[in-house]
Amino acid sequence: MALAEARKVTLRAFCRLDELSAEEEELLGALYDAAVGYMTHAGVGEPPEYMPRRAQYDLCVNYLVLDSWDRRDASFVGTASSENPAFRRLLNQMKLTEPDVSNLDTTESKEGP
């Protein structure tokens, strides 16, 4: 999935990334794709741009990208790491409120009941 330029700008602002090399730009795109994949496999689909839910989705993706960016090293030194509780609450809320598209009637009936 290609990272749209407008989305890349907001993602870079969230992660506080100013000057990136071409390789780092490519890595940012890969981390974004991985975050979107994580959300999909967690049961949260990507909402359309016009839905208010999209802001929550984008925040979750931003959290995942930033976490992956900050933890690029193979090992950690120091204290044990923990997950951002704001991210976990937001992801859980999105999972619990994910629309069940299998039950939505998307067909238009031209006949009466």
C-alpha cells in the first residue's frame, strides 16, 4: 500500500520526524503498512475518510508506527518496556465497536416487501 503524501505529513508530524533519508522514508512506509496490517488482523478495518471513526483509526496506526520506529533495535537495555495504555484503550474500543459488515444489508431492493 502506498502511503499518501497528506497522510505521510501527519504521520511524520506525530512521530516528530523532520529530515529523513530515502531509506528512512521507505522504512516509514513499511512501518505504516505493517501497522495497517496489524489493525486489520486485530479485527479493525480501515474506515472511509469521511467517518469520524477514521481519526481514531489513524491515531492507532500512528501509535503503532511510532512504537516500531522507536524500537528498531534488536534488543533493549534498561527497564522493561510496556505498551502505551492510551493506545490499548483506543484499540480495544475500536475493536468492540467495529461495525459488523456481514449483517449490513447493502443490497437495494426495487420491489416492495
